[in-house]
Amino acid sequence: MQENPNPAKEIELPGLTSVDAARRLAEFGPNEFGKVQKTRKIVRFLKLLLEPLMLILLIASAVSLFVGEIINAVIMALMVTLSAALNFIQTTRSETAAERLREKIAPMATVRRDGVWKEVARREVVTEDVIRVIAGDLVPADAKLLSAIDLHLQEASLTGESLPVHKQSDAEIYLGTSVVSGSGEALVTATGGDTTYGKIAARLEEKPPETDFEQGTRKFGLLIARLIFFLVVFVFIVNTFAGRQPLEALFFSIALAVGLTPEFLPMIMTITLGRGAALMAKKNVIVKHLAAIQNFGSMDILCSDKTGTITEGKLNLLEHLDPLGKDSEHAFALGYINSRLQTGVENPIDRAIVSLNPLDQAILEHGDPDISAVKKIGEVPFDFERRRMSVVVESDGRTMLITKGAPESVLEICESVETSGRVEPLTKKLRAEGLGVYESASAKGIRVLAVAYKYTDVRDSFAIADEAGLTFAGFLNFADEPLESARSTLKKLAADGVTVKILTGDSELVAKHVCGSVGLDGQRIVLGSDLDHVSDEALGSLAESTSVFARVSPMQKNRIILALKARGHVVGFMGDGINDAPSLRSADVGISVSTAADVAKDASEIVLLERGLGVLHAGIIEGRKSFGNVMKYLLMGTSSNFGNMFSMAGAALFLPFLPMLPTQILLNNFLYDLAQITIPTDNVDPTFIRKPHRWDVKVIRDFMIVIGPISSIYDFLTFYILLHYFQAGEQLFQTGWFIESLATQTLVVFVIRTASSPWKNRPSRSLALAVIAVVAIAIAIPFSPIGGYFGFVPPPPTFFAFLVAATVTYLILVETVKRRLMRRLIG
């Protein structure tokens, strides 16, 4: 069997050497655009110091130095620098680990280097490279075709044209387009920002829609910003009217702002999500963007095709039948020629057809037409509107167009039918009998393809219009067995709050049988043809109540996903084909597999190295664990900080001195943040991971407003004991409150970290050791040589008896109150 490329001239170029390619890459930069360029580490560190609050503190330190407060200036600058350094180190580690994971699934390109074809990362493609593209590839750069074989590209991303475009030698191909069928070799003419796609992107600079995670962080930031503004203004005014120096009042107000701000939140998020990404990688789930982890865990609806998800995705050719259901060698031979010579994306159906068993091999060797003499001269590629594809071949001096595809799609272009070697008109009766054979097989879960043919004239190219007046030859039937683990995994997903909806291009009869065999509700199936007359608003309600959609096109899948999102759902979509890209981008979480087409992997945020619902379920659970640890930091940090700052603001109204010096506040805040670094290692409540969760700023606000004042009650109690029982002066008062506030706000993590009793869900060893170590450091500092530099004095032994009693009763009270608040978070 021979293939005949398009009758266009071919140009053979040797390509670049590795040395030349490396030189061009260094000179012109990587083949990418629209990404934040990596900056030097020192610049990234300095940017942390130039964040608004950090900058204010550094200015305050400089002013202190100017007025002679050298110790305060040095301590303030040291605290700021240590906080920034800790943030930088931990964040850099997590980002580096995440980058290594992304490199595992980096888009690749086939280039000719040193005279041989090799795979390189797409970002390493340079001008003058010779590239090769085949069906399923993303075009890696702008290039000029040197040769092409039935090459059809999808250029909708640039032109808006939905139909594939036929490309021949000397034609231009562009970055951002994808290969639907055929193959070609091309000379790269532009990369990165110099490409057509890159120039358009640079002009538009459109920010993608906010994810659920981004919306949550933005709303949380606004909440904190409002609190900081009103608190700082209030404290500054009160202290000024109380007769304190304006500069001293300003420093105190700024220190309060730092205490209220969870400035380590970006670091905690990055570490937590980075650790989650590493754990997910061990479960064969690669995360391309860290923020996608939270969206993954928040997902409450997963839309997917059934093939490879609830079925094995490994088709076996069962039988080849004529239109009346009798065995047909001719139908198989025609199907084999079509699958063997088509240059579209490799798929399980074509693999099943060309994987010959001995009996099928004998059919090809002795059947009609003579397979060895067949020569391909043209192709009409598959698309999801027609649901069929054709190849044109020459054999024994005759030209034949062979079409295979969905039975209803193939039958509509047929005028005659072949049975028992005879060709006769396709009457209504014969059509009905053929459909009966098809429906009977489909009802048993068998996938069915129809095959048809016609003899035609020789010409340079063929188009969709040529698919008319065909002779219906018969059916090819395939088995795609349900996965043994599908039923149990679907039950686990349902128990964990994830609803699976099947969006398939197969017939409703096949979908009903397969879904029923794994426990999905397949009694009500909506067809793609039914959706054309349904409004987007009505589709949302329909999609919520329907588990299976059959005979849906890629654009209909996209409509379903958008309709579900409009109803407030966090929607994941799992796809691996060229035409799945729009749905992968529209979903809150685009999920693909490592064997998917490049365009699908490029559009996704999560890539599974192993196909199936089991590995996906494991990834969802890891996503929820990561988000659970982020929420711990937020709930504990905002409530504790708010309580301490509320106490400081109140104490400033009646104390003749500051309740805590600015440097002491910064040290307190630094040690507190140091204890929280290990939160990403903590165990997560089993009750939390049983359902998806989304950002809820109201829950955080309520926690802060309720739990915060409880800590203030104990702060005011500490004030009373220090002033009236210990007769504390300024230094003893500040020392005592420093220790008490740090002990209560760090130890409370053992209570807040779980919705159940603290002793039922134990913390990780790292978190427990970190918290206990920080409390020990806080107690030790006043007795150490550095205590004097911060203005501390050793408290009397009886103070520690009070500290133990106050801390224990405080934790008991918080445990009692937090349970009602946790019900809203856990649900």
C-alpha cells in the first residue's frame, strides 16, 4: 500500500547544528511570549522589601536612625529583612520544585538538528530550524512549508474560521494553530513575540478571567485593607490626642498594621500549594499552575468523555457486517484502507482496525480491492460537525473515495447499498434495516462505525462536497469494556461531593449501556441535536439535572460547561483531543493526559500521567488538603492578629506608655510567622476533604470578629494582673504581654486547625515542634542577653503560673466557640 503526497515541490534542508541553535537561542531568547520573564534573585528579594508595608517600616527605621533611636532602627530593619528573607527562601524553593514538575510536561517540537530529527522543548525552537508537524501537534512557531502531505490546519485561534484549512508547500503556517490531519516539514521564520500570534497577544494583553482562587484572595485582601485603614487611623488619632509624640504614634500604628496583616500569606500559599503539587506528582498528577490546585479541590462537577474514563479506551474490532448484519469482508477491507491511510490524529478506533488478527490478515491478502496496489491521492479530514472522514485512493486504474464515520452521518450521504456483492438503491426499508442493525449493537454497548464508498474522477484535491452519492458498505463493530475500578471510583467521587457528567460523541444507546454498567444514571440522556434550540439559561438547569449527554459536538460541550459555571458550579473538564481545547480553557480546571494532543495539553492546567478516574480522585483529595492548610493559616492568623491588635488599640487609650514597642510588635509577629511555616506539612481534617470548598470571606470575617475578641478578653485580663498584682512598670508590662500574646496566638493553632476535638486529629510533628519551639523562645528571650535590646526584663516566677492558667482556659473557651463557626466551613 502506497501513499502519494500532494503534487507540490519538496525542499530538503539539513536544518541547524546544535551549536548554531544554542547561539540563536542565547541571542534571540526562548520561543515564548506572554510570560513573566525570570528576574535575578537579588531583584526578586529587593521587590519583597519594596512591598508597601515593608517599605513603610524601612522608612520608619531610617527616621528612627535620624532622630538617634539607633537600637530601634537596627532592630526594625533586622525584623523586616529577616521576614523578607524567610519569605524569599521558602517561596523560591516551592517555585523551583513546581517548575521542575512543569518541565515534565513541557510542550515539545520535532526539529532537525545535526542532520537528525529530535524532540526539543518548544521554547528552544529558533529561526532557521527545520520542524516537522503531524496530526495532533501544535505548530511551534511561524514557518514556511517545505513539503506537505494532506496537511490540514485548524486556524480558528487566528482567523475565527471553524473549518480546517488545507495547506500545501510554500504556504505559511502559524504558531497557535493545530494540525488536524496530514504532516509537513517547514522552515521556521519567526518565534515568540515576533510571530503573528505573539504580536496579536502583545497588542491585546487581555488578562484571563479570574479563577475562584484569585477571586477569593482578592476579596480577602480587600477585607484586610479596610480593617488596616480604619484601625491605623483610629490608633494614630487616639495616641496623638493622648499627648504622645506624632512620630511615636505613627510607628506604633504602622506596627499594628503589620501585626494585623498576614504578610506571610503569599509564602504560606506558595509552600502549601507547592507541596501539594509535589505530592500530586507522586500520584501521577502534574500541576502546571499552582493556583489550579485549589480549583481542583473545589471542583464539584467533572465533565468527561466516557472513553478512557469509565471504559478502558482500548477498542477491539469484534466484527465487520454488511448493512443487513451479515459478515462482510468488503466492509472490513474498505475500513482498513481508510484507517491505514488517513493522517488525522491517531485514535483507538483506527488502531483497532489496523491491528490485524490472522483472520483479518487473510481477508486483506485475498480480498477486493487488492490492498498491495492501493495508492492514496487525497483526504478529506474528520470534523465534529460531519462526524466522518474520507480518503481517496487509486487501485486497478480506478479512483475510489472511502468514507467512515458515525452511522447516521454516513447514511445521509448514501444513495445505494451493497449486500451480498450486489448494489441496489437505498430504499426506506433497507435504511430502516441498516439502522436496526446499528441500534441493536449499540444497545449492547458496542461502538459502531459505518463504511461507504464511491468511484470518482481523478483531480488535484477533494473536499466535503465530494462526500455525496455513496454506496453504503456496512458496519465495523468495536468493544470498549468498562473499567473494573470505574464503579467504585465513581462512588468515591460522589461521596466526596463530585458529580461526574458524561459528554460523549457516541450514540445514546452505547452511552446508556456503558453508564448503566458502572452505576451512572443513564435513563435520561440528552442528545446534541436537542441542545440547538435550548437557551443558555435553560441549558444550565438542564445540565444540572442530566448525567449523560450523547452525540454532542465540542462546541456543545463548551456550552454545557459554561452553563454549569453560570449556575455557580466549579467545573472540571477532562479531554485529550484537538477539539477539546475550547472546553479545557472554559472550565475552571482543564484536565488532560500525557498522551493527549499537544493542543489539549497546552490548554489544560492539570495533566494526568496515568489515565483514569482513580488517579484523578487522588489529585482532587490532595488539592483539598492544600486548600485546607491555607484556610488554617487564614483563620488562625486573622483571628489571633485581630484580637492582639484590638487589645493594643484598647490599651493605648488608658496606659501612660505604649503596651508594646514597635520593635517588640515586629519581633512578636516574626516569631508567630515562624511558627506557621510548617502549616503546609499538617494533617487535614478528614471531614474537610469529604466535600469541595470555595473561598468564603464571610467565614474568615466571622472567625476574626468572634475569636479575635476572645483573645482580647485574656489580653485585658493579663493587663489587669500585670498592673494590679505584679505592679508592673513599662518594661515588665511589655514583657509579660509579649509572652502571653505570643503563647496564646501560636498555641491556638492546635484548636483551630481541626473542626473536631484537637486530640482526635493530631497535628504533624513539624507543626507541633515549631509551635512549642516558638513559645519556648518567647519565654527565653527576656532572660537572654538580647532581651535588653528589645526592652524586656525577666518576669517573676509567679507570672508563669498565671500564663499556664490563662493559656489553658483560653484554649478551652476557643474550642467551645469554634465548633459552631466550623460548621459553616465544613458544611
